[in-house]
Amino acid sequence: MFNIKQLIRENIKNLQPYSSARDEFNGVANVFLDANENSLGSPLDNGYNRYPDPYQLAVKQTIAGLKNISVENIFLGNGSDECIDLLYRCFCNPAKDNVVICPPTYGMYEVSGNINDIEIRKVILQKNFQLDLKEISNQVDRNTKIIWICSPNNPTGNSFDQEDICFLLKTFNGLVVIDEAYIDFSADESFLNNLKSYPNLIVLQTLSKAWGLAALRLGMAYASAEIITVLNKVKPPYNISGATQKIVLEALQQSESVKGKIKELVSLRLSLQQDLLEISFIEKIYASDANFLLLKTVDPESIYQYLVTNGIVVRNRNSIILCEGCLRITVGTKQENGLLIKTLINYSKQVS
Ligand SMILES: *Cc1c(COP(=O)(O)O)cnc(C)c1O
């Protein structure tokens, strides 16, 4: 049986968290002399001399409305990357516990695990880029705390079979983290609506991709109130800056225009895919549920270099397991995609 109390590290369970000035006072006042802020203000006239809301209530309320979930099920991190690190620090004992990742996948699960001295058990995806459930079960033991699932997956672009993910949620007694950084580009449904059914589910999303706000650094972790409480205890008190909270609140009012951009990117992805199909040295373009395409070529290194020489940077994934020969290309604007195609055609003329 899943029991969150058994998963939390003992030192975190016993932790007396930092109590900020804003934590200790909650009432009404108009003279704030409790936090050693600059009472004369800043060079900017935005109230930036004051510490921001440590629990980002206004932002969370807006996200709760957009996603149709409760504020108590939302944690905000300085990018998803902070959420990933905090999950290690809350639940995984260094030099003792392990996690399962399914390569090829997002690199931060491994890097962050290494930083926290957590053993990384790798279960390579099947040839069709789907999860290898049997091997995952083989690798799991009593010290396995987290299974990291990225769906749609980076860099392969596909979504995992939802029944496979449900199987893991039902059978694994640790945490299943589903990183949905690219979910808005996918036809599949988010796992957000399943939080009530699975106490071990954590869904990660981010404003860095579909929302186009990578510079602001805002990632969301959605989970049971118990899990969110643990994350709040461990996070740096003011992990989301006042500037980010303010600008994000404005941006979240414009979800309709974001939906428009998502539609446009999906349609640009489809036409880019069509145009790439015409290019002879591209052997395969993998189906994508994201805002990028993974393609297999005959000579990835020289194509990569040729593109760079022509001022176009793509991601070379040739050295990654199951991605031999592959480049990952982010969907650009119509003009950028056109330039990419033109440059690839020039490359094929040059080699033939
Ligand atoms: C881009 C990406 C993220 C986003 O990370 P942020 O820290 O929120 O910018 C998370 N997960 C995956 C799989 C990604 O590709």
C-alpha cells in the first residue's frame, strides 16, 4: 500500500522549516518593519522593495481556475527543474535510495539525481519508444522512491501509452512523476484529472514551452495536499521572485491567445514534417506530440555542422541511446522553418 509518511526522508519529516517574517505575521498593518527591507523603496517604482508572497497565492488561484483544481494541490518552482531537485531532496536518501528513469529522456532527472547522490536505474525504452513495463518492475526494489516518466517524451516526441502509465501508478508504491512539459501540444489528455485516483501521482508542467515564458522560470508540480506540504517545507522561502509572480499573473489572463499559438505551432509542425519528408537524406521523421521533431539522418554530425555554419542551431542527439543518427529540431516560425528546409536542400546538393 502507498503510504506517503514512509516515503518522506526522516530528516525532512523532522525538519523545523524556516519561518519568514511574512509567515509569522498574518493580519492587517500598514507599517512593515519586520523584514529588514529598504523602507525608502528601490530605484524601480513597483513595490519591489518588499519580499514577495512566499506561497504565491494569487498566481496559484489563477492557475487553479485555469486547470480546474484546488490551490492546495499546486506547488510552484523556479522552473520545473527546481521541482525535480526538490522531489529528490524531500523523498530520496543520498547514497541509499534509487530512482528509475527511461532513456532516452530529459537529462535533468539524471543530473539532479547525481547532484543528490541518488542511484539512477535506467530502463531503456522499447524500440517503438514505449515504456518497458516488465523491465521497470524488475528494476524496482524497496529503495526505489521515484519513477520518472516524461510524456510527451523529450527527445523522442511521443506520448506513452496511458494504460502503461496507469499500470505503474497502480502497482508501484513509490512516487510516479509524469513530466508534462509538452502536454499542450499533444492530443492526449493530461494526467491532472487523475490526482484524486492516485495518491502517488505527481504531474509536472511548465510555463517554459507552450506559454512561451522560459525566461520567467515558472514550473508547476501538481499532487496531493500532503505531497505539496512537504515540498513547501523544503523550498527556499522566496523561490519565485516578485517580478515573476507579477508578470505571470498578467500572462495568465491571456490563455486564449496562448491557445491560438499552440494551434499554430502544431500546424507548423505538420507542415515542417511534410517538407522534411521530401529531403532524401532524412531516413525517418518520428511522430511528435510536442513542439519539436526527432529525425534520423545518414550523417548527423556533418548535417549538424553544415546547419551551424549557416547560422542554424539544432540539437544533435546522435550520441544518445536509441537516437543514433538523430537530430532534434524545434518547430520555428514559418520563416525559420523555410530557411531550415532551404539549407537542408542546399546540403543535399552539396553532397550529391
Ligand atoms: C523544457 C523541459 C522542461 C522545462 O523546464 P523548466 O525548468 O520549467 O524550464 C521540463 N521537462 C522537460 C521534459 C522539458 O523538455
